[in-house]
Amino acid sequence: MAVQEDQGLEHKLTGKCFPGILQLDKGQAIDESQLSPLIDFVNQRHDCADFRLICLIKAYFAYSNLLSPQTLDSLKNCILNFKYSMAEPGEDGMCYWSENHQILFAACEYLAGHLFTNELFTNSGQRGSKKAERAAELIANWLEQRMLYGFSEWHSNTYYEEDIAPLCVLVDHAPDDAIRKRASIILDLLFLDMALHSFQGTFCPASGRCYQDQKIHPDRADVADILTHAFGWQKTPKENFDYSRLSALFLICKNYRVPRVIVEIARHVPANPLEIRDSMGLNLKEIYREFPNDSKN
């Protein structure tokens, strides 16, 4: 498969989802050509293809009855021919290893494997059942590490969107009850982070990874629609959100709701200044304790 040159940051970070996903969620047919740019992007294996693929997998899981046979064939071929890890053969321009990409690729592989259990995934030569088994372990490890150590992309008003999206699809569609429950718990932690570290409806604290424009203009943050919908700071009709963003997968999520206590924390206006403390990662003493065998080397 020929891999095109990288298309640049602006193109990679726009059009991650498709606006018609809201209409599909309402049970309405759409102009299916909206899916073509996402399918083409994934087939070319550009960086951030996993952002698009999780949306396409969501569409196949949830809305197959509303899509034409031609579109379903294109989606199926896209899913079966994708490269899901660095260990698989073939050229690509994709980043696999940062925190958000880890859960995105693992969720895509896990859900794709369950969609097509007995089908052959052409790039790896594995059946879907094998891919689902492999990815389930990756997901379990990622969820456990977030529970124990927090996030390397901590308090990020960019990358929290890219964690929330695959977790929502897992909560809605993972066959494994344990994965659904643990994904929901990590969503609780993410929303607690955002509730504790927001100010007057914006989330722009010190963070592990961030970008200048979103720091200067927090209303443009990638998590803006998520925050508005989760905490109700503005009475925004669902139709007014941007469904070309990954946050669409939270906006249409069926099986996760932000706990009421976290919403109340977000909306609380304290009478006096508060100091909020949390911890992400490990200090050196904790590393020695957690990994005693490795630390000796």
C-alpha cells in the first residue's frame, strides 16, 4: 500500500469525525460521502488516522442499519486492512506511542477484532479474535496505569478529548464487562480533573501537553464542547456542538454519564480561595518502590 506524505498538523487535527454522526444517532439517513475523507485518511495511514478510525468503528457498530451496502463495504475494507501497531508490517506515518494514541489504537484493534471475529486482517495476517485478545490486554494495562499513576498528558485541554473519545466507545460497545466498567472509572477521573481545575467554565491549568492558541483562548480548547455538555455551564443545544471533532463520541455516548457529584464540584463557586493538589506520575523514591528489580539496573 502506497503511503502519501504527511499532510501537516492543521489537516491532521481537523475533520476527525463527521457532522452526520448526530443524524445517524437520531436514526436518520445522511449523505454518506461525509465518511469518504475519513476512510481515505485511514487507508493512507497518515498520522492521526486512529482518530478517524475510532469514529468509523463507532459508525459500523452503532449505525450499520442506516448505511448503504457500498459504504459498509468501504468501512469493512478500511478496518480489515489497517495497520494497528508498529509490530505489524508496512509503511506508515503514524504515531503509536504517546498516551492518547496508545488507548486509541488499542480500542480500535479490540473493537475491530470483535466486529470481524472470524475475518482475516490483511496487514497482520491475524483473525479478528486474535486481534481482540491482544488489544484487550493493552487496554487493561493502559487503564491500570492511569489508575495507579495518572496521566503523562496530565490536565491537557487537548489530549483529554482524545482519551475520552475511545473510552466512550468502549463503554458503549466493549463486549467485556470489566473493560466497560474500568473505562467508566477512568472517565470519572478525567472529569474530576476537569471539574477541579476549571475556572469560570474554562479548563486551562498547568498541563503535561498543551498548545499556545488553546492556552490563550481557552474557549477554543479541544475539550470545550465536552466541558459544556458535561457540566452545563451554557445551555447549548446538541445541534450546536461541532460533530466534526472527536468530542462527538462523548456527546452521543449512551452508557456513560458524568456523576452528579463531579458536576456539582465543577459548578461550585467557593466563598474563599481553594488550593487543589493532585499528583501525576512517580517521584524517584516511588519508582524504586514500584519497580525494585528495574531500579537496581
